Amino acid sequence: MEAEQAGTPEAPKPGAQPATGKPVTAKPRGKRPAGGPQGKGGRPRTGARVAAVQALYQSEQTGESAEAVIQQFLSHRIGGGYEEGGVPEADRPLFGTIVRTAAKNGDRLDGIIANHLDADWPMMRLDPVLRALLRAACAEFAEGGGQPPARVVINEYLDIAHGFFGGEEPRFANGVLDALARSLRPEEFAAGRK
């Protein structure tokens, strides 16, 4: 990851508008994130998490409010294909809860995440999609009331990380997600509990 990120340009400052004037969307590489919605049954909770990562990324890159981005996704992106920057199927209430929680508690959640990063890799040095993914997961750990279980949340976001990244980022995300879960939901990792 270090070799890949060393050449990564600095993320645009919040509020910067994209050159095209179109919304900025994090698109998974390939047709869909690993573990993403499949077939008729789909996985709406996974879709909600994918959409939350995309929405948090868009909000940071464009400076749009989380509420404005949520409305864009609910109106135009949920139900679309991954190839177009949409999400075929998503649990809409979960999507809104994740994005609102991450936006409302952004400074606090960023502080929690930063405590689990190496001093050489502060938040703003991370890839912006990876930042959005960690923020979404941290929001779920911090505000989820223990549901779903932390290990489920970790696995979901790892599947999503594999959909967006082909390098070391998923492994890095795994370590940070595990550390976040253990600090925010220690009761789930108590000795003897599986």
C-alpha cells in the first residue's frame, strides 16, 4: 500500500468542484463490488454500505452536504448499475443512517480512526475511497448498538474494499476495521466469545 499511495496525488480539498461539473462517484473496479448485490435476491444491506461509501466519497470530494448527496442517491443512483456509479439494490434506511451518522459525527469518528493509523499515514494521506469506507464502518461500529455483529460489519466492508481496490488496501482496511471493532465493541471480542 505504501508504494501505491506514495504516488497518489493529494485529495482535492473539501468543497472543490470536479472539472466536469458532474457528481463525483467512487466506482468499483469491475462490474460490482465483491459480495455486492447479486441476481434477483441481491444483498440490500451490502448495497446500502456500497452506496454509503460512494456517498461519503462524493460529499467529501464535492463539498455537498451529506443530506443533498443522500437525496441524489435515493432519487437517481439506487437502482442503477455499478457501471454507471449506482447501486442495483440497497436497504435505503440503512444507507441513510450510515451516511447521516458519519456526517454528524465526522470529527469524532475521524479521531477514532486516526488513533488506529500509523503516524506516517494520517487520515488525509489515505486514498479518499478508503477514507470513506473506514468512516462508514466506524459509524456502524460506534452507533449500531451491537447489531449487526462487528465481525459481520468487518466482512461486509472487506468485500466492498475488494470491489474498489486490487492492491494492499483491503489488507490494510482489514487491520484497521478489526482494531476499530475491538475498541468500539470490546464486549464482542471478550475471551471465550466467538
